[in-house]
Amino acid sequence: MHIALVTSTVLDQYAADHVANEDDLLIAYLRRQGLQITSVVWSDSSVAWESFDAVVLKSPWDYFDHPAAFHRWLDELDRRGVRVLNPTSVVRYNADKAYLLDLEAQGVAVVPSQLLKRGSQLQPATWFANGAEKVVLKPTVSGGAKDTFALTLTEAEAAAPQLQALLNEADFLVQPFVPQIQTTGEWSLIFFGGELSHTVLKTPKSGDFRVQHYLGGGIAAATAPAHIAAIAHRIVEQFAPGCLYARVDGVDAPDGGFWLMELELIEPFLYLESGGEAAYARYHAALLQLTR
């Protein structure tokens, strides 16, 4: 079996000294299990994608910088009849964070989110109408905390020209700032083949709100409370059918429940090292199950 592990040309900018190169480790493990794995850049027009038995999206971490080209690439894979994991239909749905509003409409508890449509007039005062002291503003098509801001009303009004320029180019979400991220942290529950593999708790560096490891965030292996694991499992079961991998990111809700922040189905970092050898084995087993 010959598998393409899809990456990009920008991995170095997301590297951190304290975190190993997950792609290299995963490729080495899968090769030890007898699989033929080739690391391939999604935007490389010379690749014969139909020559692979399966194409697995792993780290195309610049897709949100080139969304139109990325969607054309997905269309081309479909045209050629290429087997893609995760499925292209799921990837397209997950590529715009407005999916959170759809999940909320179907009963999933998400961090309260307001959609700002591209070209609309910036109205910062309305973002704080429910009593929030600070909000987070992020593009609906983005990754790696790109163009993401945590703002008070005063800061939002001061930055209005910059923010309006960004809103003129893209849709954005506004969410209340969740202080739990800076105290208890953000949960990431990683699933392979629809089953929970391992969990980590991510925390930002002092004074920040972004938990990404390449921005100084911390990663700790952890066991999620049973109610959070159960909620995450239901989300994956309902919204990630047929997926090799899924990562459920969220925080403890004020009512003791769980707020979904993102359901990562395109190119999530999988924290395989935090899950140990068993996490690699679960990934391998799920991959075999889906490609037999």
C-alpha cells in the first residue's frame, strides 16, 4: 500500500524546540509497520495523486492562505477518483469555522459565536452587549491564530480601521474571551477511527491567550473528565463519520459542561508523542481499517 502524507512548505514556521516533528515521527512509525509512505506537498502540481492508494491530510498548514487553490485541489482529487482521508466532503465543510454555528443549531454547546460577514460594517459595541469584558475576533478561514485578536471594547474601537480592513476581505467570528483557557486550559481530545485515543490539556504562556505550542503554549497529557469525553465522542460520531482522525478542542463551560471551540478535521496537530506508542498504534490501526 502506497500512501501520500500531505504536508506544506511552511512547517518550519510552526516548529518549536520543545516539540518534536510529528510528521517525521509518524512516517517513521508507519514505515516500520510495513507501509510505503511518501511526504507530499498538496500544492505541488507535478504529483500524480492517482498513483497513491490513499491520500492522508496531515499538515497542509498553509491551506487557509490559499483557500481557492486548496478547494480546486480537492476538486481535482475527486475528479481523479483519489481516496482522501479525511474525506473531501468533510474537509470542505470544516474549512470555514462558520460550521460552529451549524453545530450549535444542531444542539452542540459551542463557545457563543457571532458571524461577521465580509464587507459588513464594524460595530464593536454590539460585541459586548451580553456583558463580556473582552472578546476574541478570528477569521472563519484561518489557522495558527492568524489574524486573531483578544480585545476589550476600548482596544477594539482603537483598532477599528485595522479590523475593518480585515473584515472587508473575509468573514470573522466574534466570541467572548474565555478566561478558563488561562486558568484550567483548553482540552484537546484526539480520536482515530471514531474512538478516543488520548487527551492533552493546553495552556498559553503567561500573558497570552493563544495555546499553540509554537507560540510558547504548554502541552500536558491529561485524562478528560468522563462527561467531556462523552460529549466529544458524540460530536465526532455525528459530525466526523468515516474520518481517520478528529480533534475536539474545547473548554470547561461555566455551567459545568463543555464548550466546543473547534472540531479539527483537516490538519490538526495530533500530539502523538503525548499519547505515547499506543497513540501511533491506534492511528495505524484506524488507517488500515479505512483503507482495506
